[in-house]
Amino acid sequence: MLLSFVLVIFYLALPAFIIYLTQVSKTINKIGAVVMAYAIGLLTGNIGIFPRPSKAMHKLLSGKASLPKEELIDHFNTGLITESDLLANQIASTQDIIMTIVIPLAIPLLLFSLDIKQWLKLAKGALFSLFFSNGFPNHCNFCRLLSLQRSHC
């Protein structure tokens, strides 16, 4: 439980701290907050701070983010997985919950900041070039774009 709390604080406080650093330091501002966040993410993911699940745990996961607690305890009691796997599962479960919450929140926030008038100006040029890309009005390109399958034109 404490580990999950620390992870949530880390995931929420680190971006705020990076934004603060970009406002304070000209060098970090030139690098950019997004590049800094990616760099820190790559470092924390690859230097061994988080435990890696064993091969047996990978087989048990079979594409899932984490296992339910009851199933995990059963596998631990039988000796199939280790204590490190329990920790890795808890971290994966916390990360999955955070992503499940943050992504649906981020999409509307991105759309709220959208300048629709500017977007329509850009889209008009793109649609114009799409229609007239292969000679005089080529509706097949537009049909393919809308249907996302091969057109019969």
C-alpha cells in the first residue's frame, strides 16, 4: 500500500517539478519539459529501480498488466513466483490504474485547448489537396479515407 502511494506521488509530483524547473532554468527550458519527462522515464525504467518479473510471472501474465491478488497469493504459496514478483505485480497494477484514469482525463483537456478556427483553416487546405491530388476531382481518395478500405472506383 505504501509503495502504491509513493508511486502515485512520484507520478503526480515529477511532472509538476519538471515544469517548475523549466520555468526556473533557461537550459532546461530549451531542452523542454516533454524531453525531460521522457529522459527521466527512460532512466527510471532501465536502471533497475523497479523489480522485473520472473519468467514464470511473464507466463502467468500472458498479456495482462497484472494478476488479481487472490491468484497471485495462490501462486506465491505454491512457490511458482517470488516475492519480487509480488512487488512487480503491485507496481504494474498501480501503473495500470493510473493510466486508466489519466488517459480519459487527458483527451478532453487536449480537445478543450484546441483552436477550432485555426484547425479548420489547416484542414481546408489538407482536404483540398486530398481531392485534387491525382488530377481533377478524385473522389476515390476521399472514399478510401472515409471507409478505410479499398475503394471500388
